[in-house]
Amino acid sequence: MSEDLKARVGEMFKGKSSGDKKMFYVRDVTRWFPGEDRHAIQDVIKKLIDDEVLRYWSSGSTTFVMLAEYFPKE
């Protein structure tokens, strides 16, 4: 896994989350990087979740990815 790609995905999440929208589909994230392999992006997302930079959020029928700092508090 490319550390460069990991950093770019993290920065893109921070940039995109600065507006009203905080949650994104994995499919949205792969579209942010059209020149990159979709599976590489998915691996980076999993690694960022393991590193607690990102979190999954599910409504029960739909799963989103978001920055951990914006995850709803219980």
C-alpha cells in the first residue's frame, strides 16, 4: 500500500468534510481518484479505519465512511 495514496485519501476526506457533507460511500471515495485502482483505494480506507482516522457508519441499510472526529457521540 502506498503511503502517498494513504495521505492523499486522508487529506481528501478532510477537504471534502469541511462542508455540510461528512459521510461518503466507498464508491464516492474511489471516484475522487479516477487514475487509481479501486481495490487499492478500498485497502487504504480499511487501513485508515484500522488507524482510527476513519470510521464506518451504518443506517442499517446503507454504510458510509467518515472521519472519526465527526462520528456521532453516543
